[in-house]
Amino acid sequence: MLPDDTSFITDEASLRTLHHAPMRRATDKVLRGLDQHCRRIISLSPFCIIATQGPNGADISPRGDPAGFVHVLDELTLLLPDRVGNNRLDSMINLLVNPRIALLFLVPGMNETLRINGTARITDDARLLAASAVNDRPPKIGLVVAIEEALLHCPKALIRSALWDASRHIDRAILPSYAQMLLDHVKGLTQEENNRQSQIMAERGLY
């Protein structure tokens, strides 16, 4: 619980007094489209995080596939395939209300990241989605992202977290399995029903 006298910052001027002024290489690095460095990072990235904003607030979701799964259609346009998932469709429903989107690309072994901001539309166009097929199975839908800003982000966060350092990775056994945790999170979910739904998800596979 927070102390009753916890202080909060409520204006930009107060916030900036606590920090050094940003240097030019931070303020002026924003691109309005993809250059060769951005394209190369996207081609090497097997994982990105997307952020959307809907009527119920902000949402964030991971996306992953073999490196280069996000296709650069041109310097201002990306295609992000949507794979088999839990069918909550949180990000998609948000985009139907508010097309604003942000993406963060990560490349294993690289501490710098690539940020992209823009807008997105949902497509079911088979011509666009055919190139994203895996095991001869194209995605049902994808996101066409119109890029407004692209910028590199410095490596400090990943250095501090040692994200890629295998010696710092946990032993997964110290936490319960995903299915076990869901039994605690989903009120009224029985072990039998949990097992049944887990089997369905396994049968649907990754693609």
C-alpha cells in the first residue's frame, strides 16, 4: 500500500527538472520512414511487441515468428501477420476503435531496439497474406502498418536487464506451469475443463 503522503509529478516542467536535457542524437533521430538500418533490424527480428489503445485503455501484446516475419512493403508500410492465438482479439478490437499503434522490435543478442509509431488497419487480403504463409498456411488476417515515426532506442534497458545472458535465465521449474496458474486465475475453472481446453489449443498448433 502506498503511504498517504506519497508525492507525484503532475506536469512536464517538474519532470524535466529531474533530468538532464536530452542530447541532439536523441531528439533528432526520429525518421519519417525506414532507412537501410531499420529494414535490416526488422529482417533480423523474430519478436516484436505491439501497443494499442482502445475504449478500455492501453494494451500490449507480443508477436513472434521466424526472423523477418514482419514484411517491409515499402519505406512507409509494414505487414504484420496474425497467427493462431487465444482469440481474445484485444489488439484488433482496439484498432477498430483507434488505429494508433506502436511496435518495439527486438533482435536476440542485440541490446538496441527499434521503435515504430503509426496507424494500422486489419487486412484479410489473400494477396498480401500469401507471403506470410508458414507450412503452406497463410494467416487469416494481418496488420498493415502505416509508419509515421521510426527510431532506434539505446541499449541501456537490455544491458541492465541482461536479457540475452543465458546465465541469468531462470529455471522455469520455479514457477507453476501456465495451465496450473490459469486454474488460480480463472474462477470456477476445473482441472478437467482446463485439460480439455489445453488439448484444443495444442491441436490448433502454432499456425
